[in-house]
Amino acid sequence: MKLAVSLLATAALANAHFTMQYLWSNGVDEGKNVYIRVPPSNSPVTDVTSTDLTCNVNGLSGAGVSTLTIPAGATMTFEWHQHDQRTGEDPISAGHKGPVQVYIAKAPSTAASFNGQGAVWTKIYSAGLLNPTTQQWATDVVNANSGKHSVTIPASLPAGEYLLRAEIIALHVASSYPGAQIYIGCAQVKISGGGSANPPKVALPGAYKGSDPGITFNLYNNPQSYTAPGPAVWSG
Ligand SMILES: [Cu+2]
């Protein structure tokens, strides 16, 4: 009986995957799966060396995806859900705990034609274990906030077209690699205005290793700290 219950719980967790479904620009909901490279399923990426790490499965092209014009310094919000519904269940499932990060990469020409390969990605947001005492993670806030998290795009980034890449890493089966579940949503934006900053950049895949302490991680021994994979946040 115990075994049956635990198998059921495992199956429920395994099905509790999610995708980024809505992009908000300065508080305006831009619509479901609009300006977003939509993956074929809500399954996570687990191989940090795969090109799926860039913009999820089938994410290397934005053919057919529109690009949203935003002002420099805009606040962008990403909204994630497990299934084709905005209410009625945890947005990303309470069992999925881990960090939330956002990267941005400037396209050489259009965002839609940009595959995001090479050292092009700048990390502009990262939140992980928010409160070691209560074991509150950034994902808990996403669940409490109807699946949403926000970032302010540094106003010093130059005008042009970009890929905006939001990432949630679920650590519930991350004690060995591959195990950590990496959820990725990429949106296409065109920044108007802007400055002349040349921020530090990394490659995705490239910046993460299976042995990173933020990828291979035991969620269940009351961790007191967490180091997210990838570089430091660049804040402009
Ligand atoms: Cu899942």
C-alpha cells in the first residue's frame, strides 16, 4: 500500500511539468503563446549540453513567431502554467522547487532568425533559496503569484532585437545528474531607445555543467544556501 501511494505520488510529480505561456510588457498581458517560441510539450530539459538548453525543444528558430517592441528599461513578466489553463491548479506545482533566472541575448539581425548559439547570453535576474529557515524558494513565489515573475530590462542595453530567456530549475530529483528539470521559455523582443552597454555574455549550452552545485543538488537535507548555475547577474 505504501509503495502504491508513493508510486502514485511520483507519477503525479512527473506529470506536473509546465511551460511559459504568457509574456507581459509593463503590466500588459500580451496574450497566450504570443511572441514566444512554443515547445512541443511541457517536459523539461535535463541535458545541460543539449542545444535544447538554449530555448527549449525546437527553439533554435522563431520562424512564424512575432517580435514585441518594448521601450528600453521595460519591466517584463513571464507567466508559467502546467497545462492549458490559467486557474484550477498550482501554476508550476508546489513540488517543483528551485531557482528562477532570466537571460537576454542580442540578435545580429532579427530575433526570429536568431538561434541563440555561442557566447551571447547575459544573465539579468536570478533568485534561488529565498529563506533557508522556511525553505522558501523562488518557485514558491511564482506559484503564489499566479505563475508570474518579473524582471526590469537594463535600460543601458542597446536598441535592437533580442531573445529573452526565462528559466526555472526544479530540483526535486536533482540529487544525481541528469535529474534537475530545466524549464525554459524564450520570447522575442525589440528594444527601442536604449544605451550602449556591452554586458558580459556566456553560451547556453556551455555555461552549465552537470556537476555544478546548482544542477546536482539535494533538496531534501534542509539546505542553507544555494548557488544557481551560470554567471553572476549583470544589472546594467
Ligand atoms: Cu515536472
